[in-house]
Amino acid sequence: MVLIAKCFYTHLCSILVRQTNMKALKTISDPEAFKLFADETRRKIVFLLRAKEMTVSQIAEELNITPQTVYHHIKKLVDGGMVEVTREVRVDHLIESYYQATAEAFNFTVGKTSSSLKALKEQTEAALNALQRAGFPVQYDEKLVSQLADVQMEMTECCGSKKTQEALSKLDGLDPLTRMEAEEWAGLISASAKELAKEDELRKKFRDLLRSLAKK
């Protein structure tokens, strides 16, 4: 199943720069890798590295943080399979590494585990913080974050099609947005009337929860 795949696609597809050595889509099934995206700095680093290869010092300058902080995040992203070393250049007596994202977009396919649910809660809170910064009058607490994450998990379990996602991931030449639409349409084609009704119910529940945040 794909956990809030559309949320990631919305962010990751906002700067679509085709690279010859970069996959359009990469599927990651490690729950720990999914947790990495709950951190805003790591998301920013991946977004930068989708556009071009950069060194730690270049990333640090772009994000106005220390190289030590960047290196800490880069190491985790490399271990998670989302960033890789593309080349190394000798500068005086030092070897400087250039990094790049391993794909333009990522599908996170993890089961309902405590780690994945925790990561989903962290990502949900990050999205709500973004709404606040954008001027939306939303107020929330830990209970509401948990409720939103639970409903998203239910929608994924109810309406996600792992078999379809795996089949589409093997197709060449599909850009991330096309792949996302194909997955959604395949779900509509294959879903039963009962499943569609359940999805509508969960979407309404999720929408009502979001709207309740602005009423507090």
C-alpha cells in the first residue's frame, strides 16, 4: 500500500527535472526510510538534489544551515536509498562528494506497523504546520493528528492496490504524475461498489476532521 502517496507526489512533482541517470519513480518499502520524510530539512535536501547534484557545502549554503547538519541528514538519506553519491572530486588534499536524489518521486509501500503509523503522524503534523504558515487558521492537538493519520491509514488499506502499484512501477516511460493518475483510475476500475462507498465515507470523515481544525 502507499501511504499518503498523493501528498508526496504533490511536493515531489512540483520541480520535475528529468535527469538521464535518475529514475522517474522509486518504490521504498522500509518503514524507517518513510520516517525520514517526516523531517522538513530532509525533504528540502531531497527536493534540491532532484534538480541537480550538489555537495554538502553547497546544500548548507542553499539552506542556510551548517555543513555538519547537512552531512548528518545526507548520511541518513543515503542509507534510506533516497540519495546517492554521483561522483567524487579531489579538492586540494580532500575528496568532495556530489550527491543526487535517486528518483524524481518516491512510492512508500509499508504495512500498518507502529513505525509507519508514527511516521504518518509526523508527516501529518508537518503538513498541518505548513497550512498554518500559509495563513490557514488551523489549530490542532496530538489527538486530532492521530485521528487524521488513522483515517489516512484506513483509506490506504481500503482503497490501495499494491498489485496495481507494483505492475505500474515496472513500466518504463511513465512520468510520476501519469503513474499517479493511472493508479487512481485502476483503483476506480477494480473497486467494488462497497469499496467505493467505504472510500467516500472515509474521505468525508477526513474532510470533516480537517474542517474542524479551523473552527477551534
